[in-house]
Amino acid sequence: MKLSGLLLFCISFLFASCNSPKKDLSDNVDWTYLQITSESNWQITIVNGSAFSRLVNLHHRYALSSDTSYVKPDTTRLKFSNDERDSIYYLVNSLIERPAQTDKFCTEFVGKLKLSVFYGEQLERTCNYSSVCNWSRMSDETDKLYKILKRHIPQLSAGTD
């Protein structure tokens, strides 16, 4: 009787552990910061828990001034609300986990978008979109992401049509 009880316990334990739901990375680890880079000329960095974010215009990163020293990239501070930061994270994370597809193809110089989420110093999840005419129109998530960013950056471009 004891043997059958022990066997029943082991089988139930094995069954329960095999059927336990797998946790997603986003459930286990808090994100440290995320970056959104578009068209190779601007990059937004949003730090989890920080009131301010940073927009860097990468277009002038390698420009030389008249005295042959490097010109600093243009940097602008942005302020996203907590809800906006959370929405941006969930949209970016969703676009990394389930990449959007497009049926249009443009040259490699149009419609680039790189989404990265950093979890501490050792882990980064990234998705690169390239050769899309207008990344804001690829999916509902890209449209929502674009609209949030556009409220803070009026000159923001998502490619061409």
C-alpha cells in the first residue's frame, strides 16, 4: 500500500511540474532600459523608473567641425509619464517577441527601426526591422508606438510612403 501511495505521489508531482506554465522573461526580470533607433539618425533611450528620457540625433555623430574635433550629437531630454513608459515597454517587448510583418519592400535606406530592451548588464533582446517603407504602418503596435513618440517629438519620421 505504501509503495502504491509513493508511486501515485511521484506521478502526480511529475505531472504537475511538467504542466506548470512557463514564465516569460518579462515576468521574471525587470527591464533596465530600452532603446528605439530609427533611420540611423535618432535614438531614444528610456530608463525604467527615470522621469526623463533621452533623444539623440545621430545624424551629426561623425560630423567634423572647423577645428577638426568631433561635434557632439544633438541630445534632447524627453519626459514620458509612467503610463507612457510602461506602454512603450510593452509595445517594444511585444514587437520583439512577435515581430510585425509587412508586404511592402523599400530600399535598405528607408524605414529602419531597431528595438532593444536591456535587462541588467548581461541581457539584451533586440529586433531589427529594415527595408520597410513606413514602420509606423506595419501593425497596430507600431502605430501606437509611433503615436506616443510623435507626441513628444513632432519632427519624428517613420519612413516614406
